[in-house]
Amino acid sequence: MEKFTAIVLAGGTGKRMHSHIHKQYLELAGNPVLYYALKAFEESDVTDIVLVTGADEETYCQREIIEKYHISKVKAIVPGGAERYHSVYAGLCAADGADYVLIHDGARPLVTYDIICRSMEAVKEYHACVAGMPVKDTIKIADEDGYASMTPERSKVWQIQTPQSFSYPLIYEAYHKMLANEDSAITDDAMVVERMTNQPVKLIEGSYSNIKITTPEDMLIAEMYLKHAFENPRDEKNEKKLK
């Protein structure tokens, strides 16, 4: 039986939230932001979960989130590193033995059962895939002086989300190569695969509601989406995933 491990990253500080509380622990509709992503993976078909926290936050997460909310699939809680890619690599090391990994930002509380299922199915076929959605706005590429230098065709531009899903051997080797070079320009996991391997990355449908909590305004938007989901559940399964 194939083993799918979700690596949930919860080591950010959330400087743009203007709060002394890290954004993944802020209360959103009565629960910590991090709770929602963990609960979605808990009630999905993934085999287990690796939670990557900030330094010295393992005990807090174990007591205040994992135990309090009965998240039984978390097999390991590990501290992250100075940069996101260090944290991902720590999670990959703890996920040893997985066939596939789904790497997800703990600050994306609105990931759904459907997105996780699509990711699991796609990664088996494509070996590397990322959730995302076509952009709604026209995008401009700026030059060094702040002038618009080009306008990419909007139909070909996607906003990338998580989870980003990979064959475990593929992503582990890609990260191993990248860390040997310490390429600080890396901004997501797909970029590691793109730069360090010849494996193409498949784009799959996420959701426009699968936002990342970055600023205080995002908390208001996320709460609105959660309220809408409670009031208008599409089916019993999706209602269950958001509780």
C-alpha cells in the first residue's frame, strides 16, 4: 500500500500580521489557524502527518493543538530552520519511508478534502504537481527601475498554492542538491524540482478560497469563507472537513 505523508509547515513568524502571536496560532473562527489544515489532512486519505514548527515550539504544538484537537495522524513534530527550504528539508527527513509527500503551508487553513484528493491522484500520475488557480488580474513584469517591461498572457499565468505534491525520492534528492548549493532564490518546492531535476511540474486545480494568511485582512477573508462553508455545505463530507 502506497504511503502518503503530509508535511505541514508551521514555522513562520508572520511579521506582516503585526501581532506578537505567530500567525499559525492566531484564533480564526474559534480555533487556531493551524488547526484547520491539520484537521483537513487528518480526515483525508493521507497516511500520516509531519508537523514542522518554529524552534522550541514542539511542546506547545503537541499539547495545545495535537492533543487538544485529537490529531492522531501526526507521527512527528520537528523544528524547522532559518529559511523555509530548511524547514521543508527537516520535514522530508522525518518523512523517510513515504512514497509521496504533500507539502502544505500551515497558514493555508482553507485547504479542502477535494484539493487533497486531487493532489494525491495527480502525484501518482505526474510525480510532481502543485495546486493553483489561473490569475484573475493582468500581471506586469517590472524592470529594475519599476517600469512595466512585459505583460505575460494572462491565460498562461497561475497563482500557486499548496499542497505541492511529489514522489518522495524525487523531492528528497532535489532538496539535497539544492541545499548543497544554498540557492536562496528558491521560493517554493516546485522551483526546487524545476531547477534541480528534469521533471516537469503539473499544475492542478486548487481553489480561489485556498488563501494564505499573511496580513490581518486575510483573517477577515478566511473567516468569511469559513462562515460560508458552514452555512452552505456542499455535502456532508465537506461539512465534516471544516468542523
